Amino acid sequence: MHIREDDAGAHPAVTPVYQSSAFEADSPYFYSRKNNPNVAELEKVLQTLENAEYAVAVTCGMSAIFMSLEILRSGDTLVVNPFIYGCSYKLLQRISERRGFKLIDLDFSEESNIDKIPADTKMVFFETPTNPFLKTVDVEKVSAHVKRNNPDAVVVVDNTWATPLFQHPLELGADVSLHSGTKYFSGHSDVMNGVLMTNREDLAEEFRETRFYGGMLLSPENAWLTRRSLQTLDIRLKHQQSVCAEMRDFLNQQPQVEKVYYPEIDGKQLKGYAGILFFELKDPDGYIKFRDELKIFNTGTGMACVTSMIAQPWSGSHASMTDDEKRQINIGENLVRLSFGLENPEDLKNDLLSAFKIL
Ligand SMILES: Cc1ncc(COP(=O)(O)O)c(C=O)c1O
């Protein structure tokens, strides 16, 4: 029971998985609900990628969002741009109702709406590029406006789709940049994780405490797998970037397509963009027929991984919103999301062409 072959003298080529819930009295890790060497290593890699002072890794993207809301107190005003992942929107609604936050929907990707963010706002929450439609929210302008009125306000950006390779919200005035690392960081549809990044020590401390008391630390295996996947983040995203741009042009030429949505890469806020786009079919009821004809695109829940995937926001990413809420933000049943993986783009085009033929 007491035989040990510790790795102190083993010098492994990569950090092994520290499958240990407890650490001895002289260890800085204490207990695997507080910290673990695999999580600490992953956090160092992520904070370097995003040029952040602190990274706090948790079980998934939703726990990162949940933790960001822990900052708020009853009576606080929370302003959300509703063009975000449907579950994030539902979580904001649900917690606001239960804890007595004043939740305001405002599309501040429209620059003229930034001035309408109320002066007493405690938190703004948004994705940029937006989900869906990939519109830009100006992080610098939103942050400047909110903080001019209330220097204590917290600007939270879900940076999942842009990734640290192409966008650094903290450098533009945001307080928190969070990610569902289940997407590009993992990249292989096989591991969930989330991370909150900040330059503010008070917020990092708050997140670490919430993670400890709430039991949301990432598991050592998931931290290890994510760290391994990050070795290929750059190469995967660059491939996806070139395929996605090619597919945007290809889709724009298809007579069955009403409109293609792709973000504006301004080189200042967004320096590039990887592999997810949206398009609308002209046929309002064509989605299922079209999807069922595809051979290469995977229909599973997820995206931003090595395999190409197709999804319908109406019944997938935004299913937890009511039909009225979806219609209010122009999500129709003909809206399609494609996420491009590492397949040959010619194979993807041929697959799409054969499915377009049946519409
Ligand atoms: C932009 C964005 N944020 C957060 C989440 C939630 O992340 P997770 O599924 O890792 O909890 C998702 C999931 O699709 C997402 O797309």
C-alpha cells in the first residue's frame, strides 16, 4: 500500500496526469478541488496565449459563465446583447429572476445603442463576433462607455469563437474574457472545459474561491487533454480559417442560398477568424432534407473541432430560447451553422453540392 515511484527523478518528456485528489502537506496544490498541477499548467498556457494576468480553468464553458455572474448582487443591472449562445442567454435570465438582477436586452453591436447602456450598469455580457450572424461588438467603445458611468462595472466577453489567437478583449478594456474550451481549445469533440481570464486580481481571487467552494475545478485528465490539444491550436485554426473563407465564397455562389454570414476582420479588434459561419437557405423548410443528404458533415452537438459539422441554431444552439425570443433576434428555421474541420475543402464542397441539388 505504501510503495511509491514518484516522478521526481523520472524526468518525463511531458507532464503526466496527476490523478491524485490529495497532495501532501508540503505541496502548494492542497486538494484537487482547489488546484492540480495539470490545471495549473493549462492555465499558464492559456494566460500566455491571451496575454492575461490570470486564467481560472473550470469544468466547461457554462460553469465559466455561471461563475462570472457570482460577481453580481441583488438589485444589480446586467445588460446582455441577446445575440449569444442560447444556453448562456437562458442562464442569464434564470439567475437574474432568482437572484433579483435587473436584466436588460440590448443589441449594442449597433454602435448607436452603446449610449443606451444605462449608467447604473454593473455588468455587460456579450459575444463578439455575435452568435448567430457574426456581427462585431466594439469592445473598446462598450468598455469605455460603461466605465465612464461606473468605474466598478464589469465587462464580460465570451471570446470562444474568436479565440486568443485572433482577439484579446482584455487589451481593449474588458475585465473578463471567458471561453468554452470545449470548442477550439479541445478541438477534437472529446473533452469539455472552460476558462475565465482577467487582469484583475480581485476577480481572479473571486473566481478561484467560487471554483473551490462550488467544486468546479477542471479534472486532471481534461486539463491534460486540453493542454495537449493546444499544441495544435495554431495549425488547426489556420487551416480552418482558409477553408472557412473558401467556403464563404463557395456558398455565396449557390442559388439555394439566401445569405451568408461571416465576420468583419478589421485587423484591430478581430485579427483573423477560424472556422464557423452561418447561411440562410431560400427554402424555409429545406434544412432537414438538406442536412440528411450530407455524407461528410457530422450532425452532432458541437463545433470548432477537427471534423466538419452542421447544425440548425433554431433546434440546436438556441433551442432553449422560446420561439418568440428566437424570432426577435431573427433566427429562422432556415438558418444553418457550418463548422469546418480538417477535411479536404473539395470533398466538403462536393458534399454540399449534392445536398443543394435536392432543394
Ligand atoms: C460561445 C459559447 N459559449 C459558451 C458555451 C458553453 O460551453 P460548454 O458547452 O463548454 O459548457 C458554448 C457552447 O456551445 C458556446 O458556443
